[in-house]
Amino acid sequence: MANIGAVEARELRRRPSLWITLVRFVRKKPLGAASATLLIALSVVAVFAKQLAPYEFGEQFYQFPLNSPNTQFLLGTDQLGRDVLSRLIHGARVSLYVGFVTVIVGVSIGVTIGVVSAFLGGKADLAIQRVMDAIMVFPFIVKAIVIVAVLGPGINNVIIAISIAQMPRANRIVRGVVLAVKEYQYIDAAYAIGASSLRIMFRHILPNIFAPIAIIASVDLGAVITTEATLSFLGLGIPPPFPSWGGMLTIDARPFLERAWWLALAPGLSISLTVLSFNLLGDALRDVLDPRLRS
């Protein structure tokens, strides 16, 4: 027992510290590190939106409609005289809230269904996957539009709609990974010592598929933000007066875009940079966490 403890102590000392791991990640994946930094900064802006925004998102300056960027309004004003920068900052809170909550809900449900389906196998797996296939038949955005049209616009309904739409994708990817993991010898050893099915699924299988789950979540965040922006652009997303990046590009603002370019530039650039950052971070995590790509 003493020898085993000494071996474990040596292994712990050999493991790199968190700081060393972060430095290695920055050196090997500079784009991924830059994306993570931008997303952390964006999250801080979203959390402290009330303190950072120069004005309330609904405050109107009737004497300054469609005012171009200046020292008072750094990103100009919209057709109702509202400060674009303030609405952009508050819109970050809405977009990130919808993105994170939707990914947590949708990926969690999809991962759970995928693990259970692959573990059970047989007719149960066949029935579950046929239901998932029926959901996947329709394009992602079409499913979201239909569900929101039935439930009605609103932030919670948007989260429900996008979660249901993204659930089959996470299920399909996780199921394929679990089918491979369940054949490993340590799963047979768990059966041999009398471990229950629930313990094997959530104690032995689920922790060993964390890498693909993290990659799915990081990539899906960008897709969710784009979908929320699309729904808001179509008038099915976050209802006014609450700002969202997609809502700032709605049809109400389109007649003014030709002579007020800043109305489209700020939210459009924010959506593009955020989605790009999530995609680059997802690629970096895939390269780092996937053992086949580490070399």
C-alpha cells in the first residue's frame, strides 16, 4: 500500500499545474486562446451591462433620432433616438443568456438520451433513434421557427425551441462515442463487480466522453446565437422593448439602414465575432482534447 501511495504521489507531482496548462494552450492554440479571452470579456460585459451601458436600453432621445456616432453616442442612435451602444451591451446579456442556457438544456438532454440509447441497445436503441431521426428530418432553423410559432415569442419559448432543435445532433454524436466506449475492458470489469446500469452509464461512461461533449457545447453556442438572432430578425424571438442583437436588425430598422449604416454594423459585427470565437474555441478544444489530434 505504501508503494502504491508513493506511485500516486509521483504521478501527481508530474502533472502540470493549471498555469502551465494554460500557457501551453496559448502557445499551441493562439487563435483559441484569443477567442476564449474575447468570450470572457463579452461575458463580463453581459454580467455588468447596467453598470457599463451609458444609458438605459429603452431611454429615448427624441431630439437625436438616427444621430451618427459622436462623443455623446459612440455608436449613434436608432430611429427612435435610443443609444445603440447601450442596446448593444444589454443585447449581449440576452444573446449569451439564451446561448448558454439553451446549450446546457439541449446538450444535457441530447447527451442523456444518447448515453441511455447506446447503453440499452437492441429495440430500445432502435426506437429512440427513429424518433431522433424524425426530428432531424427538418432543418434546424425550420424546427425552431415552427416551435416558436406554436409557443409564441418570448425568451423562454426561444430557449425551449432551440433546445429541442439541437437535441438530436448531440444525441447522435454521443451515441456513436458511447457505442465505442462500452466495449472497453473497464466496462466489463464494472459489470463483473456487480455495478448497476445507472452507475456504469453515469459513473464510468459519461466522464470518459467529456471531451466530445465539451466540443459539441462550444460549437453549438455559436449556432444557437445565430438562430436566436434569426428568430429575432423574423419577429419571433425576444419581444421589444428588450434588446437583442438579432432584434436590432429587424424589419423595423431596415428602411433606415441605407442612411444609418451604424444600425447594422454594430449588431452584425457582434454576432459575427461571437460566433467566430465560439467556433475557433471549439476547434482548439477538439485539437487539445482529442488524443488522435494532440500530435
